[in-house]
Amino acid sequence: MTRATVPTTYPPLPEGASCWSRSTRRVGSVFHAHAFGLTVCRSLLLSRHQSVDARNLGDLQYYGVCPRCFKLASKVPA
């Protein structure tokens, strides 16, 4: 499994997710689809005060996106 996926377009959010966030506590953290404090892939607990939301596509491309969250986002019907 790869460490991070670099999207070419802003990925849609999976069902139940509110935004793309990354932890500022973990070194090398990538963006995850965030749903009520827990990531959609269930690998990380994100604190509201210790996480950063993606502002634009450039943020997602710079830090990368979790491959499991990205896979769930690609299953969202257009």
C-alpha cells in the first residue's frame, strides 16, 4: 500500500464526511476524510484543535491523501 495518493482534482467527500483534514500532531500526516472526530478509514482520531482542514487542491497535493479514504471517495456516485 502506498503512503499517500496525490489527487489531480478535488476529490468528493464520502458519505457522512464533513471535510478533508490532517493531524498536526503526527509527523508526515496526510489528509483524511473527517467525520465527527474520526476518519472515514477508521485509522486516526482527529482533534478539532490539533488538525487542519484542506483549503484548496494544492494542500491535498502537497501533503497527499490517505489511500483508503481516497478509495472510499471515488465510490461516491457523481
